[in-house]
Amino acid sequence: MKKVAFITGGSRGIGLGIAEHLAKAGFNLAINGMRPEEAVQGVLAELTELGAEVIYCQGDIASADDRKAMLAKIKAHFGSLHVLVNNAGVAPKQRNDILEATEESFDYVISTNLKGTYFLTQAVANWLIEQRAEDLSFSSCIINVSSISATVASVNRGEYCLSKAGLSMATQLFAVRLGEYNIPVYEVRPGVIKTDMTAGVTAKYDQLIENGLCVQKRWGFPDDVGKAVTALAKGDFPYSTGQVIMVDGGMTLARL
């Protein structure tokens, strides 16, 4: 029986890179996104061609009703869930200095990146505990995709940095709480990844990378993150709960 992975924000960018690798590794997939299902048919078909049974869970993780409906759909279709990949995230609609940032932008970013993820994790964790109580051989994990912005300060998008720092602590909290159930919780922390979210700053980062921003002199790609997440999902790091896997090309290494 194939394991089932639920990937939030899984229809594009980093989330799609993760979905592709999980499909190749033999997982069935529940893909969450905000776009209507008809708009992602090509993506779903591509993942199906990689061998996965795929369902689409349209919804906003910031909405309690949407979170409940998505999990109900997964339960009705697959009957089980083994891996939650918390990947969905938004950037501020405008990059404003923290001296000028608005509460509206703060609420928008925090509601999705932190609050929505926190309570989705809570709901999934309880379901994973239930499944393990029914079958002690049941194995599962939770993987949070955060960002180097959890520790690297960007004063023109403070709300984003705070959301990722909060997600990093959520990883530790859930790792501690779920330890007794042998449900590991991990954090994957990407650096500068080439996606639609970074499209507007491509020229800036091209120059920074050329000038030595990263030890490995290139952009990161969704493929890089997908490989790391899949290793965790497969259980290749069973004794590393609560740990951070850096996928940043050495960008955050302290250097002289």
C-alpha cells in the first residue's frame, strides 16, 4: 500500500518540485492550492504520469473551514495520511520597510504562513496519532518548509521573516509533543530558490550570487528542495526529529 503525502501549495514552485520527487518515490499525493482545479489539470496529469494517484484539495490554509474540508476529502478518498508537507506560503504584496509596514500586510502573511500552518499541523497530528493507535506499525512525519528568512533579517519584509521564525519554533514544539508517538517533525530551510515568488528580484539575486552570496555559486531550484523533503518523507532520517535541513547552497555559513 502506497503512503499518502499532503503538500500545501503543491501545484507550483517549491511545492511542485516536492510533489514530483514524492511521486517518483512512490507516494500518492493530495495537492493543495488556491487556483481552481481546472487551472491545474496539467500539473495533476504530470504527477499522475509519474506514478502517483493524485487528488486536488483547493482551499486557503488560512481558513479553518477550508482546512477541515481538505482533510475530509483526503480521508474520504485515501482513508489515510502519512506525510504532511507544510509548504504553502505568501510574501507581502508590497515590500515595505518595517517602519512603514501595515497591520493588513502583517495579518495577511501571518495568517497563511504561520497561523494556518500551525492549526493544519495540529489537525493532522491528531489524525496521525489516531492512525498509529489503530496500527502500531504505522509510520508518518511532518515536514515544514520554512526559509533562511527564519534567521536572516530582511527589514523590507519583516512580516515574512517573523512568520518563518515562528514556523521554525512550531517545528520544535510539534517535534517535542509528538515524540512519544514516534512522529518526527522536520524543518527544511531553503535559501534563494528560483520560483515565481522570486521572479521579481531575479536581476538582484543574479548579481548577488555572482558576487559570492552563496558558497555554491548558483540559484537553488525546487528540485533541490524536493530531494531533501523526499529523503525525510521516506524515513531516511528517523532519529533527527526537530532538526533543520539547510538547502541554501551554503549561503548562511559564517564566512570571513
